[in-house]
Amino acid sequence: MGGIYNGMSARDLAGAAWRKSQRSNSQGACVEIARIGTEVVAMRNSRDPHGPALICPRDAIVALMDGLRDGEFDHLVS
């Protein structure tokens, strides 16, 4: 997946199937994610779909989601 880098325009991720949580609000202030290949995940701000994309290894996203499920980050939003 050459040419993919952190901060690139999400518009340049051709073929990305962006998804957001079903729990997102009507204001559209959401993070959207897309799998880019087998080992890379991209994230973008739903309010700026052509803005920068955060590119992460799949394993990092798995660790983040596990931490969210376990409540490790609850103190950041309470």
C-alpha cells in the first residue's frame, strides 16, 4: 500500500469504505473509519471528509478498541 501516510487527504484513499458508529449523533460530529488493506486502518473526521486521515496499524486499532471496551479511557470523558 505504497503512498499511504499519516495526514494525507482522506479523499486520496480511493476505494475506502468509510463507516461511522450507529451511535453517532445527528450533528455529524463523528469519527469514521475504513480498512485500507489487511493491516492498515484509516480514520477521518466526518465533518471534513476530504481532510487529513489518521493512518494506523490494525493492531493499534484493536488495542484502542479493547481499551475502550474495558473502560480504560472513561476518565477522559467523565
